[in-house]
Amino acid sequence: MAADAMTRIDFHSNVADAIHYSCRLVRKARAAQCRIVVMTRDRAQLAQLDQALWTFAEQEFLPHVPAGDPLAPQTPIILADGDDAEFPHHHVLINLSGRTPTHFARFERMFEIVAADDADKAAGRERYRFYQQRGYPLTHHVADNT
């Protein structure tokens, strides 16, 4: 990413199933040859996402490993449940964590996934204001849950 380029942030709100929605985003980003980091809320959500990526698309392989895995530098999809990991690439970040990732500004693009429940909506609004106040380019998409 160019030194003066800011992370482009896309909010996707009203998401009924964050795991399934994230799998769709990962598949689309991989089709565009992107390298992706997905940050989850906790280990349980990371395990759900890991399983979903293996079974999401029968005809497609979405190669992924957890952050810190020895194969991470060669793997296009990295799964993390916290900010403490070193990521081998900083192309796309998909944030399911419900919090502002510490190192989000290292990424070219970030997708903020906001669920339909009130607590997640409130946290999403706070993150939106945080990025907006700092001048990040923002877009907002309301999920089509059909």
C-alpha cells in the first residue's frame, strides 16, 4: 500500500449469518486474487469459520490456516482471533470481531461485518464514527440476507 493511501473500509450491516456471509466475501476476494485475513471475535467463532471454509463451496478450495501457522506466508487466507498475531500480508481484512482491529491501517481494504442484533449494531456505529472522524474512506452496504 502506498505510504499516503488510507485503508478503504466497507461496512456490511444487517448480516443475518456472519460466518456464511464472510465465506461469501472470502470466495469473492479469492476470485479477485486477494490475500485475506479474517479476524474473529474469539476461538469458538474462529473454529466455526474454519469449518465453514472447508464445506462452504463443494467445487472450490479456500486454502486457509490460523495466524502463526508455519504455512501462513504461503497461504492466501489467514484466520485470527486477536490482534497479537503477525500477518504475512496486508491486502484485505474481514473484521468479525466486533471491535476496532489494532493494526487495521496496515491493510489496503477492510470489511466490517455488522450483525442484525442491537448490540452489534451499536458497536458497528461506534466503529463507523471512529473511522469517519479519522478521515478513512467509508462505504456502507445493507446485507441482502436472501
